[in-house]
Amino acid sequence: MSRWGNVTGGDIWLLVGVLFVVIVAVALLVLLFPVPTRGLGARPNPSAGYADATARFDRLAAEEEPVANPAIRSLLLTHGGPTRRVYVFVHGITNSPRQFEELGRLLHARGHNVLIPMLPRHGRRSMRLRELRGLRAEEFRDYADAAVDIAAGLGQEIIAIGISGGASVVGWMAQNRAEMDTGLLLAPFVGVRRVHPFVGTVMANAYSRVPSFNIEDPLEPRRDWVYRGQTTRALAETLRLGRAIFRQARHAAPLARRIIILTTARETQVSNAAAARLAALWRSHGGNVEEPQFAAELAIPHNAIDPAADPAKKAIVYARMLELLGEE
């Protein structure tokens, strides 16, 4: 007799039921159990001076050398010694330091030291989204710490500027690093447009745990300094960093002297409402936060500063940023 001879239809349905319950329980665990954010606090180690800062950048550049696209590297533009202001730029997810190079060189020409470090796993030789599959929020934290540490030896006032996912990194700097003078968050990605915060949290939980997959956009123009499309892991881990900032902001004031959240009324990708909630949390603890916004009639898109962006829109954004920073 077959070993299955004594198995009845009831036994089979019981097995199916148990299997279904297990699958549902695992799915709920993946979706609803929060991905931890408590390990995303600062680990400061500021450089001791200009020589130490430039030596640290040289080590960073040497680590990039074997894996980075030769045409895309972290940039350090200096004047041979510390300046009153040092500008740190953080490019967006899938982009590269080229995104801020034009503005960085403009500010360098005005007498400031400028640091534009490449985000983790970006600018690789393949220029393919697969490079971001293993990205974690802890890497953003380490990157942010290292950028502020280097900048501490390059100038008296550290001003960090980031866009989209890079703006989330600057938000983390503003919350966690006392060396920060000003953080300017341009179109920060701390929530998804038209997605309820609970749904966004579920998305971040799931995409941080399941294998990463790419989100291709056939309409996105090909640019040789950008990974084309998006990847779920990078999006989820950026949102996870944003969740860490929200958690920290509920309990403590930001350490930066000033925070500017610059948004556009024509936003199509990130949540301006989420940025406003973060600003309110910072203010509730006495943070100095400003929330200027480009009016709808200006039709400023999410990424108006890319090298391939409309020059007229870019000029408007540059002028407003420089005005806010006292550089007009």
C-alpha cells in the first residue's frame, strides 16, 4: 500500500489550511513588521584640519578608482586651505556628482571650498541599476558621516545641499551632526507622492526585505552619468533613512543651525506633505526651518538642476538657492 493510502481529503485540506496560514503570517511579517531604524545614529569623527580632510578625500578617491566610471568621480574643489564656507553637495539616487558639478564650480569660483562625494554604489563602470541591489540605509549614514567629517576640515561653516534622495541624506546630516551650519533640502524624498504614509511604510518594509527589482522608464532620456530607471531596494532604503530621521526628530531638535526645505508646487514624484510634516517636527523642538516653494506657474520639475535640464528652469532654481544662502 502507498504511504499516502491513509491520507484523507480532510487531511489534505488541513495541510492546505496550515500552509495558507503560514504564508499569510510570513507575508504580514514582511509587510508590517518595521524594518529597524535605531542603528542609524551618527558616528562622528571630524577631520582635525585641512590636511587631514584632504587626505581623507584622497583615500575615498583611491577606493573609488578600481570600480568607478572614469568619467564620474567624487569631486573636491579647494583653494589650498580652509575657507569660511564649505559646500557639500549630495546628488540624487541613480545620479552622480555631475548633477551638482555646475553649481559646485560656480560656488568654488566665488571663493568657497566644495565637496561633491559620490553616493554608495553609484557611478560604477557598468552604469547599470544592478549595482544598487545590495544598498542599505547604513551606507547612507556612513556616507553622510564621512562627508561631514571631511568638510569639518575644509571650512568654518558647513552648508550641505541635496536633491531628492540626496536631500534625505542632508536631512540626516542636519538632524544628527552638530558641525552643520545649514542644510538645504531640494525636493526631499521622505515620502512618495499621493501615497499614504502607512502604505509607504509597508512598501519600504517589503522592498527592503525582498530581492530588489528594477523599475524601468522607457521615456527616461539616456544620460551617461545616470543609472537609467529606479530600483526598489534603493527606494526602500532611502525611505528607511527618512523613517529614521522622523523617529529622531520626534525626540530631539536638529543639530544644524538652519534648515531650508525647498519644494516645487509642480512636484510629480516625492511627497511635499511628508516634507512639511518633517519640518513641523523640527520646529516643535525649536529648529530653525524655512519652507520656500516654487509657485505652480513657474512649472519647476522635480529635477531642474540636472545637466540635461531646461537651462531656463535651472537658472530659476540656482538663483533662488543662491538667494536663500546669501550668495546672490
